[in-house]
Amino acid sequence: MRRAILLSLSLIVGGCVPTADFVELRDQVRQIQDEKRKLKETEAELRKRLEDADRLQKPGDIAKQLDVLEAKIESLRIRQQGFDQKLGELLRRMDESARQEEKEPAPPQAKAPTPSAKPDDTAKPRAGGLDAPTAALTPTAAYNQAYNDYLKGNYDLAVAGFEEFLKRFPETSLTAHAQYWIGEAYFNKRSYSRAIEAYERVIANYPKSDKVPAALAKAGVAYAEMGNAIKARVLLKRVVDEFPQSAEATLARRRLAELR
């Protein structure tokens, strides 16, 4: 989620009426953001220590120290993923609260639809993709609806939702992220070929996105899972060479070592 989520949060918070529940949600988001900043600083420090230790090539217990540091970095990555999920859920709730605040009260004497009126499609149960009425959804709301399905493990619904999002909002700050999460949904379903296709679209269509390192790394892992070590090495090496300071580079180095 990262930059796009934080930008969306600032826009939503800035335009809402500060109800008690809303203020509480906003404070929770700020706390999570502070924790993430601290985690990133710690992760950067640990990675620098890893690189320094590698350059010095000290004998003795250096291997154990490296293992401990890598374990700490992995722990930080897992915690960051947890914060990302919390941010996604909070953002969804905040967006729903914002839309609820903006709703106008229904007319006091609203007329019932005539028998010849077209049935209301919004009453139909959800079968997949975005909830109706889709025309009323903002890009943020549509994205988070699909992302919430992903968090719940409803991967088919998530894919349908993200694909609908891409059709309706092809040029937003969340578009590359939507494409990436399609890949993640397929990866979690072990549909590795389709996951690779989704990751490759991120790399090809959004080369400046912050999701490119993750797409390269996960595409490499997917190839490894399929038994194609050659392509896996190529993609994982790209992560190390092109994004050496990224969190994904740590994963790539570990998987490359396993493929040797």
C-alpha cells in the first residue's frame, strides 16, 4: 500500500467531519504510520550492518551474526506487512465513514417506484468484483473493496474487483498496486503462470512504480516454484542489481542462494 495509501488517507481525513469515531481512527492511523517509520529506520540500520559485516569478511562467528540480522530484518518485514493490512482496513472504514457523512437525508415523502419501473440493480447480491452501484465508488473506495477481499482470502473476488478497478480507473496512483495485488492473489492460489503474467504487467506498464521491485522478486519466486530456476535467477538478480537497497533485495539474495 505505502505511498498511495498514505496519500489517500490524508485526502480522506482532510475532507471529513471529525466525529469521535473518526478521530479515533485517524489517531490509530497516525500511530501505525509512526511505527512504520521507526521500523524502516531500524531495517535500514540492520541492512547497513549486514553490508559492513560482509565487506569486512571477519572470521569466527560472523555467519551467526549475519543469520541473526537477517532474521531481524525478516521479522521487520512481517510486521510491516501487518501494518499495511491494518492501514488498508482503516482506510476502508474511514472511506465508508466519509461517504456516510456526505449522504443527504432521504426526502420525507419519497414516491414508491411504479410497477413499470426498472428493478433496482443495487439490490442484487454481490456475485464478484465491485459492489453496486459502481458508478458511485471513488477510486480509493473501489480499490479498498477489492483489497479487503484479498485480505479475507477471497482471491477470486479480489481479482475480479481489481480487474474492474483497472478498467474504470486506468490512470491513478493506485493502478499499479491493483495490478500487483492481482498477481499476489494468483500467487496465493498457486496459479503461478497467471501470477507471473500479472507481475510482468506491473514491470512493463508501470516501470516507475514502487511495486516494481516486489513484482520482479515475486515473479522470480513464482518461476522457482514452477521449477524454472534459470528465469528465477534472472529476475531475482535484477532485483539485487537494480534495487540493492530495497527490502525485496534481501528476499532475492536469499532465494538466489537457495537456487545455487
